[in-house]
Amino acid sequence: WRIVTGTPLYYYMIAGYVIVVVQTMFAPRIIVPLAYDSGGVTTSTVTVPLVAALGLGLASNVPGRSVLLDGFGLIALASLFPMITVMGYAQVTSWLQAGTSKPKASPPSSKGELSS
């Protein structure tokens, strides 16, 4: 979308990292390191050439767009989405588990009376 509309890269980068920071505050603490590490997976030997080739191919076919300027930052954007999706999935599952958990019954008192 950024290549087609010509929107500056920093709009998307700032919005993406604001989402990541907000999700970091609300996501379960055990999943946050995994989510940040999943962002590093996007710089593998397959992903970088594939994303770069797709971005450069799209930029070369859109009239009036610069291939070099529009291809810049695609890997950085691609590294945001694993972090957002992993933390988002963890948040949704924790909210669903919290909504379905049943309150624990209090143990009976030793005098045989009902506890309040």
C-alpha cells in the first residue's frame, strides 16, 4: 500500500512501533521475548530476497514511483508484523481464558456453617 500511494515510510514505521509498544504493555510477560525474537526471523536467507524482489517489482510497475526509494524499508516493515501477530494472539488467548475461567469455590468452614 505504501508503494502504491507514495506515503512516507516513517508514518508506517511510527504507527507499527507504537502498536508494538502498546502491545508490550498489555501482553502476557512470558510471550514478549518470544514476540521480539520472532521479528528477527524475518531477516532469513529466504525472506529478505523474496520481500525485496516483490517490493522492487511492484515499485517498478507503478508509474511515477522510484524503485530505490520505494523498496527501502520493506524488511523493517516485514519485521514488525511477526511481533504484532504473536503478541496479539497471546493477548486474545489470555482474554478468552480469563473470560471462561470459573471462580473457585471457598472451602467449607470447620463448624459446618456456610461461608459468605
